[in-house]
Amino acid sequence: FPVTIGAYDRWIFKLDPTGKLIWSKVYGGSDWEKGAWIDIKSNGNLVTGGRSYSSDLDVGFSYGSEDSWILELNSDGEMVHSHVSGTTGIDLGMGGLVCRDDGFLAAVNVMKSGGSVIGPTLGDFDILLLKGDQQLDIEWESIRGGSSMDTQLGDIIELADGYLFTAVSGSLDHDLEFASCFEPINQNWNIWVCKLS
């Protein structure tokens, strides 16, 4: 097993079809990192995303206490590209996928704007969607949610005409103004399904 870099690291390993270990590596900084998702590009490179508290070593820098950290690895596990996105607060990298154009779409839970995030957030926790190109540079971002807590990404998929994600929401306004199935006085949670162009 590889030697750890910080308190916790993103550990990625590759197995052959019989379960035999081909390679095993850790990535991160001197604090801690967590992995949330991994997918594969058409050239065989891996794209993985999650959270980071570090601002050094593999990560490079930080916008706040916790950021979204996405990296691309070649088929041998060597880093090709790295991208950090975040606000000055807590940002939870929750999920993502490689798109048909070999870019990526990632979902990040954010509490406020600032840092690399453009535009105001809507509530306590919102879903930030980041669309990146093949080099992990951001093409666009979109903050979705309402004035309450919108969190716990379920899944995210690419469609022929956009993207679809599921999450959990306690909001009744903004993106969820006509979507909620409960009354304001009953403050419960809904399963939220959202489609983007």
C-alpha cells in the first residue's frame, strides 16, 4: 500500500479482471482529502472528484476551509491535470461524471459565494454545478436550489439535451417554488429532481 501524504488522502487503485492489484496510489496535501466519484475518458484517463482541506502538495491551493478538488490521471495513475473550485466557506464535492465531450460535470454543495464561485448563493446549502472541458478548465457554473438546505446529491447523468441530477431539498422557493410537494408549515424534506440545459 502507498504511504499516506496527509491526515487522509484520496486513495485510488486499479485491479485486473481477476481482482489482482495493478497499482495503488494516494493523492492529496498535508491536511485531508476525500474521494466522491470517479469516471473514465475515451482516451482511458481517469477523472475523479471530491473534497480537500489542503492547500499544498498535489492540491496546490485552497479558497476556504474545504474545496472541491478534481483531478485527471493517466492509465498508470500519474496526475495529468488538477482543478480546485470553491468558496471561502465549506464546499462539499459530492458527485460528477465524464461527459461525451471528455469534459466533466461535477456537483458541489456550497454555503456561500466568493472564491472561484460567481454569483450569489440562494440559501443555507445550494448545489453548484461545474462544467469543465478536457483540461479541467471551467466552461460554466450554475447555482441551483432554494433558501433552505439543498444537499445530498443522489446521482447526476448526461442526457441528449442536457443534464439531470437528484438531491434532497427542504426549500420551497427559487428553483423549487412550484416543485415542492409539502406545505411551508410542515418543513419536511423532498427528493428533488432537476434538469439543466
